[in-house]
Amino acid sequence: MAIKGPLGFRLKFAYGIGQTGEGLKNAAFGTFLLFYYNQVLGLPGTMAGIAVGTAVIVDAFTDPLAGSLSDHWNSILGRRHPFMYASIIPLCISFYFLFNPMVESQWALFVWLVVFTNLTRTSMSLYHVPHIALGAELSDDFRERSSVVGYRTFLGTFGALVAVFGGFQLFFAASPEFANGQLNEAAYAPYALFVSVLMAITIFWSAWGTRSVIPFLPKVKASKRLSVADIVVRVLTDIKAAMGCGSFRWLFSGVLVVFIMVGVDGALNIYVYTYFWELTPSNIAFLFLGYPIGVMLGAFIAPMMHDRFGKKAGLIFGTGSWAFWQILPIVLRLSDNFPENGSDLLLPLLILIRLIQGASTVQANVAYSSMVADVVDEHELETEQRQEGIFFAAVSFSAKAASGMGNIVAGFGLDIINWPRGVNVKTAADVPVETLVHLGILYGPIVAGFGIVSVLCYLPYSLTRERHAEILETLAQKRIAEQAI
């Protein structure tokens, strides 16, 4: 069951604001976490990358666990909302301590990073998986789903913008002691507190603001209390059923690859902007605005684009666009066809490229989440089970693999190119020229080249608008027949 008719602005905004919390966390993770532990605290890139990347292993279970539990949860608050409320306190506490380690040795920092990265991401799974599953339940309309995802994408990107722009402007601004404020170790704990408070506000807002729809959402029948072993078996069964769906399997594979590429990009952005392009903290803040503003502009164009060309076309176009605009400035610079560092044209041109990249890439972001919601309907028709949670657990996992696997690749990459670390590495003059070139090649052509793999994965997807309409009609007839019995 879903809400009939168009969803109001208030409801879509209240739902979408919940993604702001995820955007805040992801942006802080992707932009600052590896840099903080590697460049500021001096933890080797390989150790930092592995520490963050271990969370991917934990996510591989906790995400589907959160999805399966909320799929089968029965309470007066429905299936999703109890988990959304329960996540707030553990998420904010673990995130704060992640950026405020109380240890100093390399191995102690490694353990601290492993523990609090996993606690933070597990807490986010408890919230995020039920939240995105809730979005699929709000409407079964082909276009309205893209609109709901558009709100979520817009507000999630706004959260990322606040985390990065606010970070550079308020906490990591240049000072007499630190020309590059992101090297100031003392600024990270206040920054983490700032992000934690904003996450708590937006997550509570979303849960409270969508409480009115609980009576209209799908429910499960009361069942006997399950043992831990029963829950594990059920989770594994749900995962097997989801991966047995051909349409979903191709989507998941393609997005997992491209999100890992995006994760490497996020982890290396601050290195590239600081040393390759030699930008000041203030310039970096404005450059970071380009991509999220592009995403927010493109998010509300996406439903119209999908109406005109289809969701699959949007997914392929967005993926290919991300790779193209990622490679372009690096290749032009390495071939001496781009403005020199410090020129008046450099920053505006980089901002323009990132803005275009964001506006085009978001067509894939919106298409993907909307397509997964359509796959849930196909799965219900085939299995007679409504399991948004387990499918969107995979969405959550693929997104978090961006910061997990992305940080592993970035960390190993930094050590392979012999990147110097420590707060004494203040400018490009402190880095060998060949190392800067290798950084650019890693960040541009190598990372973006995997976009081809993603596009190849999307090609077999065959769930069209027409087929989805047939599925909804068949489901509606089955529900009417069941009610008549």
C-alpha cells in the first residue's frame, strides 16, 4: 500500500531533510577523514585506508540486517520510524569521537579509527536504510518516485555542501599559524561537534515530520519472537532473494563500481585541491560549492529528463558524464592546455567544470534510486513479499562503499606514489613534481576509467516504464482479489 495521489511539498521536504544527515556524514568522511588521519596525524595512507575500509565488511552485514529487521518490524510506529529515532544518539556520539581521538601512537590511532568508523557507519545504517526504504513506500507512481528521490538528493547534497563549505569557512579557514587551515589538528573536534548536532536535528526532523504517513504504509503481520540465529538466516535468505532478481543484480554491480570511483575522488579531493591546483582554503570552499550546486540544480530536472528519455538513459548518461568531467581538467593540465596555478581563470573554470559534472551526474543518482523502487514492485510480483528494506540496504551499502573502498584505494595509492605526510607538507613546493603528476593521473584517468565497467553493467537492465505499469496493474488486481476473500 502507498499514499494515493501526488505527495505534498511538506511531506516530501520532511522526508528529504533526513538525507541531509547522511549528506553531512558522507561529506565529512569523504573529504576530511583520510586527510585528517594521514596528513594531520601522520598515520600511513595504507593503514588509514584499511582502517576505514574495514567498515565495508561490517556494512555488508549491518546494512541488510537493518533492512531486513525494518522489513519485518511490527510496532505502533510502523516498520521504519523506530529505527530512525533509535539511531540519533549513537550516531552523533560515535561521529564526534571519530574526529577526536584520545590516543597518539600509530597502532592506537589505527584501532581507534577502525572502532569509531564502524560504530558511526553502523549507527547510520540503523537510520539510513529504513529511511530510504520509507521513500519507496510513499508512492508507487513512476514519476512521483523520481520526484521523491529528487527532494532527497537535493537535500542530501545540501548537507554535503554545509559539511564541506562550512568546514573550510568556519573551522579550517586560513590563519597566521596555518595557511592551509585543514592542517590545524585542533579544529577537527569542534567541526565534528558541529556536524553531529546538525545530523541529530535533521534526522529527528525527518522522523517526526513523516509520522503522519505511518497508518498508510505497508504493515507486517505479528510474528513470534525470533532468535539471533533465526534473524541471521532470515537476513541471508532476504539477500539471496534480492540478488536473485536480475534487474537489481545489474544495477547493484554497476553502481558499486562507480560509487567506489566517487569515493576515491572524495578522499583525494583535498589533496588535489591543496597541492595539485594549489588553492587556498577559501578557494577550496568555493570550488567545493560547484559540484553540490550542480547536483541540486540537476535533481529537479531529473524527473523531466526521465519522462523524456527513460531512467536507464539517465543512469548511463550520468555515469559517463561523471567520468568525462573528472578526466578533462587533469588531462588538459598534464598536456599544458589548462590555466596555470594562481591565474584568474583557474578557479572559475574548475568551479564551472564541477558544476556541470554535478548537474549531469545527478541524473544517474536519481535514476538509480527510483529504478530500485521499481525493482521492488517487480520483486513483490514474483515473490509476494514487500521488501523495500533489503533492496535499499544494498543502495546504502553501495553508497558507503564509496567512502570505504574508496579510502582503501586512495590510501594505497598515496603510499604507492610515495606521498609525503605530516603538517610540514604545506604547499606543492614540499612535494616532488613527479609525485604531483602521479597524483593527478590517479585522481583523473585511472579512477574515472572504471566508469566504462559501470555502463556495461547497466546495459542488460530491462525494466521499462511500460513493463512497470503492467506490474502495478497486476499487483493492484491481486490486492483487490485478496481483500475480496
